[in-house]
Amino acid sequence: MTLTELYCLMPIVITGCAALFVLLCGPLLLSSSLTAIGVTASAAAGIWAAFTAPAPIQCIPGLAFTPLAQLLIPLFSFAAALTQLLSHGYNERRILKGEEYPATVLFALFAMCVLPCATNMLILFLALESVSFAFYILVSMDLNRAESGEAGLKYLLMGAVAAAFTAFGFALIFTGSGTLALSAALARPENRAIISAGWGVLILGMAFKLSLVPAHLWTPDVYQGAPSPVAAFLSTSSKVAAAALLLILLGHFPPMAELRAPLALLSVLSMVLGNLAALRQTNIKRMLAYSSVAHMGYLALALLTGSRDGYAAVLLYGAIYTAMNLAAFGAISSLSFEEEREQITDFTGIGFSAPVRGGVLALAMVSLAGIPPTAGFIGKFFIFYSALKSGLIALAVIGILSAAASAYFYLRVVAQLYMHRSEAPAPKPVGFAEGLALCAASVCILVIGVYPGPLLEMVESALR
């Protein structure tokens, strides 16, 4: 490996070395030092990737620093850094001590940095499953809550089945094409039938990763049982990583006509049933889980277009959704002390007793509802614009109507924050780390909503 090749892969090296250092030296360091190391390593990897030019050739077999990696690695690093900032105070309040937590977050980030750099199906599969392995641990990290262990077990069992489908799908595509290389995986068009079967099985596995109906049943239980900062990281980066895998595959494979019907069905069911189920929830984390199902339905709609505009909408919405859900779960995390604050009624009057955190939660809800001038409006606009432009008018109308219906359960939280007073004592103040993370996510929501130009340019560059 030359210095130039090593330079391109430095984000992977930084996160991998930082994860090993935290795991090995963690017993000798304070929790604040572990958080500082994790945040610094995440920020360094993201900044390095953002200012490194994509390499046209493979750095090492199976890996290349692609334009897509230049966009996604900073996004994943941003999410990991904010997750660790949110986790610092939360873990101290919940007595979650030890080096395992920050090390696992860094290991997850390491796998996320590998995924957009993959140039063959084996590396792609291993990277995606490594992300899942890290989340199996993170979800069940809170040993003081029975719900956390239950959520981790459910996620592990369902994830194992999904991994089997995903691996079998890749195996069928390999059988039909005779190569693991993404750039030549359709070298044998006479084997279209077996490759189509591989795609069908692969989509079943990816439906689990993306929480698409009917493979979504694990989502509300896992979101509810996981520590709130973990739910923030899981609901954003793992979903964007799964969507990125499909984008990478679709970028090399011409979209097949036989894939349109299953993708359309998954999209419609997710948009409609996700929002309808969220309407009935009284637990805010379960509501956000079903909301996530609907939002992944929007992403599936954009993927279904098979167009450059649709793929750009997927990347744009992935970045925006990351900021929105980090703000939402981050506010929930910062308001949870001895007990998790989960019921929507638990947030009564928080807009007055904790105005900053209440404001962040309200902003996240308004953005998730797609109300301008927030980033959520920009993301939904481009999703439905790409669908209409590609002729998917019926699906776009269904998506627009379901998105309009979702405003009810999002604004119900805002009403609880500001339209009711509570006699309960004001929540305790939070530390600088959590405040910084909440402010960063909120600024992203507002800035992208008002001035999305720079992000749109980065997305366009990633698709070149």
C-alpha cells in the first residue's frame, strides 16, 4: 500500500485504531476521556473524508475512496460524534460505565466507513453485518432495564434471519454473474433469472434493515428498549447505511423491471401502515419507530424511480433524517434521568420548564412533519418531486397524503409541550456535551431548511 492509498483510507484507519485504543486502554481512563477520544476520532474521520478527493482506482482490493464515501463518511461521523456527546451524561445518569459503549460506537462507525468504499459484494455484506453486530450490543447495553435485554434479543434473532436472506441474495447474484466485483456483476445477461431471484431475496433482507412493512415488527420494541442515544444512532446511521448499500448496487446494476412491483408494494405499505400505526401510539419512542417505518417507505419510493433525481433524493433525505432523529431522540435522552421519559404525556409543559430542550424536540417534530422552513420539508419535497417526475403519480399521491396525515401525531407532541402546564418539578439541567449535540442537530435542521444549496451540491457530487 502506497502513502497515497493510505491517505485515502485514513477515515477507516482512524476509526479502527480509535476503537481498539478505547477498548484496550479504557480501564485506565475516565469516562470523560473516553468520550473525548471517541468524539475526536469521529470528527477527525469525518473532516478527513470531507476534504479528501475521491480516488478513481482501488486503494486496496475491495476498497476505494468513492465520491459516495466522501459524502457518507462525514455524515456517519457526525451522527457518531453527536451520539457519543448525548451518551456521556445519559450513561452517567443510568450508571452505564465502562469502555465497551464508546468502543462499540467506534466499531460501528468503522464498519460504516468501510461500506461506501466497498467495490465488491463480499466487503459490502461484511460491512453491513458488522454495523448490525455493533447495534446488537448497543441496544442491550443497559443491564439495569429488562426492556433493553429483551430488545437486544429480538433484534439479534430477527437480524440473524435478515442476514441469512441478504447473504443468500448475494450468493445468487454471484452465481448468475460469476464475479463478486460490483462493476461486472451483470456480465452474464443470459443468467437474468437467477440474478433476479437473488435481487428478490436480497430485498427481503434489506426490508428488515430498513424497517419496511412487513419486516418492521422488531422496530417499535427495539426503539423502546434501547437507550435513547442508541435509538438515535440506530434509527439514522444504520438506515442510511442500508439505503447506501442499495444505492451502490443500483448504481452498478440496471434497475430490473421485475423489481418494481415488490419495491412499490413495500413502499406503499410502509408509508400507509407506518403512519397509521403511529397515530395510535402513546409512547413517544414507539411513535418515532412507526414514523421511521413511514420515512423508510419514502426512501423506497425514491429508489423505485431508478433515476438520478431519485437517488439524489435518497441521499439528501438520509442526511436530513439523520439530523431530525438525532434532535428528537437527543431531546428525549436529555430529559430522561432516573427513569426513561417515554410517554407523550411525560412531556407536558416541558416547553416552559425546559425551554431549550423542549424547543429542540418541538423543532424535530415540526421538521419530521415536513413543515417549512425546516429541513424535513426540503427532504419530502425532493422525494415526491422525483417520484412525480418519474411518472409514479399514484404512489406519490399516496405518499403525500400519508405525510399530511402524519402531521397529527407529530404536532400532538408539540401541543403537549406548549399547550398544557404541569405541576411536576422542572427537569434537571444537562451538561455541556448534551447541549452541544442538541444545538448542532437543531442548527442543521434550520440551516438546511433555509439554505439547502451546499448539501444539494454535495449530493450531486456523490453521484458522479
